[in-house]
Amino acid sequence: MAEAKRQTVRDLRRANRAALLRRLYFHGPLSRHELGQATGLSSGTVSNVTGGLLADGLLIEAGSVESDGGRPRTLLRVAPDCGRLIGVDVGETRVRVELFDIALSELARAEYPLTDEGHDARSVVRHIGAGVAAVLRTAKVAQDELLGVGVGVPGIVERVPGTGAVVHGATVGWDAVPLESLLRAEVDLPPGIPLLVANGARTFGQAEMWYGAGRGSGDAVIVLWGSGVGACIVTGGAPYGGTESAAGEFGHTTLRLGGRRCRCGAVGCLEAYVGARGLLERWAEAGGPPGTADQELGLTALLAAADANDARALELLAETAEFLGAGISDLINLFNPERIVVGGWAGLALGPRLLPEVRRAADAYALPHPAGRSTIDLGRLGPDAVTVGAATLPLADFLARGGATERVLTSG
């Protein structure tokens, strides 16, 4: 029988700092008394730990509240300027790099367009390196203020010992790309700054769970609908799999046997029918205008045609809603989520029009009991949700460490 790992004083200090910092980040400002009630820590522990966090500049006082017959209680909250975060979205059409403060308010951004041929891994890495330098320069932020960099990418992310994050992205031609190693070599970051890579649907899902339409739910599916279709499966309040790489390749589930050829090389994938790229190809095949390189403009034109009662556009959108609803019914039957959130740039464009039909199709194809407990809603975070979610990767790491560096943990 393996011997249980003993918890050291350093481990306990880290855990206590993390518990209080997380509580204040998501629910602050709070008094020390409220922190003790919420975390179960003793008043002495709360006083000692918050004193250390105040001394480290991670907390600030935020006024006071009256207590029952005693002195007013001082409120604490996380200091908004205690660090900076960078989120990167390697999307279908662009690389977007954004700099945030600890509250995820944007401070600066840089964008670099991509073509179908532009997903060459080394070109993407160069864009990320240039973007990181640009946002730091624009906001006049020193590198040592950074808490970390998070990167959302298309495809499956694998953790390889000694190499770090390796990306398998069939739709963009990435076969076991050692992205973390390439980024470490290209991006000018001080040693020890976290650089975390995850599937873009997973980062999007975490953003919606923390700040958007998924907040407060324990079991949810967050659907990222853009040029392709991805999903983040959340169980017990955490992404399925429990690591930054966890995500569901929802778009590559089979919708139709012997169906359309998908970008991944398989046939009949859901993405080939409802992803923006596949949808515009189907419209062109039905007699609509030729496909455009700008998919956002293409969807705008499709919606305008439907508003003008173009029969082909109306039929195509109705079919798309049924296809997506049928796909969501599989997620309902498999995971029994209480909440399903549909976002992404295509989801935000098409969702307001199609969501009622998507709900009806999902109810028609799913089992009645799990369908009855699921709601389907639009995401709330807008087109920057993947970038915000990418920034939550180093933020989650920062909170889990109690905001402390190894030096502070050792000497504090």
C-alpha cells in the first residue's frame, strides 16, 4: 500500500492563501469574519494569511461595514493592479493577443490576420511573439508584472514530459506541433512566467463558466461555434478531464453516414454542416453567391438574404438549426447538463435567429428527462471570450498558488 503524501507547513500555507484569495477574487469584498465563515478557517489563520497577502500587495482594504455591537469590520478585496495577464486566441482567421489586469479588463490588444495557408505553426508563433511584445509596449507594462500567458488553440492539446504542450490540430494542418517549446524559444518572457496552452473551446468554456452564461451551474456544455464547432464539457464545476487540455471535439462527431467531407478528413462531421465554413459552402452549392474568404461577411450576407425571404437561405438556416439541435441532443443524452451555452462569433451572429429552432430540435431528439432539465442559452461574453478564457489559465494558476512566488512560500 502506497504511503500517503504528508502535507508540509508550506503546503498548508499555500492552500490557506489559495482558499482566501479565490474567495475574495470571486466573491469579494469580504470582511475577515465573512472569510472565516466561508472557508472554515479559524480567525487566527484568516488574520495571519490576510496579513501576508496584504503585505505582498495582493489585497487592499475596501472600506468597512458595521458589525453587531462591535467595531466596524474592514472589507478586503484583491488588488486590481497586483499583476497582468495575457490571453492569446489562435483562431480560424486571426491571432488575437490581449493584455488584461487581474479583473480581466482589457488594457491593450494586437491582431494578426491569417489565411488558410497562414496556420503554419512557425508563422503563428511569430505572430504571438510580436503580439506579446506589442501589448506590453502599448500599455507600458514591464515583463515582471506578468502573472502568465495563456494560449487557446484549435485541436487537441497533449502534455508531453520534457516538451510541454503538443498540439494535434487536423483542421489547421498541425500534426504533433510542439507549440509550448516553440513559444518558449520565440516569446521573450522571464524564466518562471507560466505559459499555458489549451484547446480554444476549453478556454472559451472556462470564461463563460467564470464570468458569463455558465456561471453558477455545476454541469454544463459550452459550445464554441465559429468556422468550426467545439465544446467544453463541464462536470462538477470543472472542465471534463481536469487539465488545461480538456475539451470536446464536438464538431467532429458524426452527423450523417457517408456525408460531406470535413476539413479533418472524415466524412459526415457535424462541423461540415453547421460550421461557418461548411454552411457557406452549402449555400454556394444551393445557388447562393460564391464563397468568400471573409466568413463573417458571408454569414452577414446569408442572414440578409433570409431577412429578404430568400427561399434558399431560409431553408438552409432551418436545416442548420435542426442539425445543431440534433448534435446538442447527443450532448444532453450523454452528459445530462443543466445548462448549454452557445457562443463563438458564428453563434453570436446566428444564435438570436436560430436558437428557438435549435431548442425545439434538441427537445425532439433528446430523451425527455435530461432534456427537461437542460436550458439552452446564448453566451454573454462576446467575440473576445476565447482570449479572456485563455487569460484565465494563468489566472487560475495564480489563484491556486495563493498568489505567492516560490520565494514568498519559502520565507513567508
